[in-house]
Amino acid sequence: MNFKLLKEKVVAEVEVRPSQSTFIAKKQVLDQAKTAFNNNEMAQNQKRQELLDLEKIRIQQYNSY
């Protein structure tokens, strides 16, 4: 529902609440998905850093022989 219509008293608040609840629920799902995506990216970056650290150690050990 359009909040402008509510403000202009074209529709009642009772008519707006269900669509507002639906919107909030869908926005919450979207926000959770974004958070999960960002957490996944951070985990991938941490694993890449671990791989780089291991490669650095491997090269250092190779060069010490």
C-alpha cells in the first residue's frame, strides 16, 4: 500500500498494516541473506589468508634447506 494514500486518508491504517507486515518480513529475509553473504565472503577471505600463510611457510622451509 502507498503511505501517501494513508496520509491522505484514502485508505485506512487497517488496510495498510498487512502489507506493511509483509514488507517488513521480506526485508528481514533480505537483510539476513545479505548478512550470510557477507559472513561467507569473510570466511573465504580468512581461508585465502590461511593458504597464503601456509604457502609462505612452505617457501621459507624450502629455502632453509
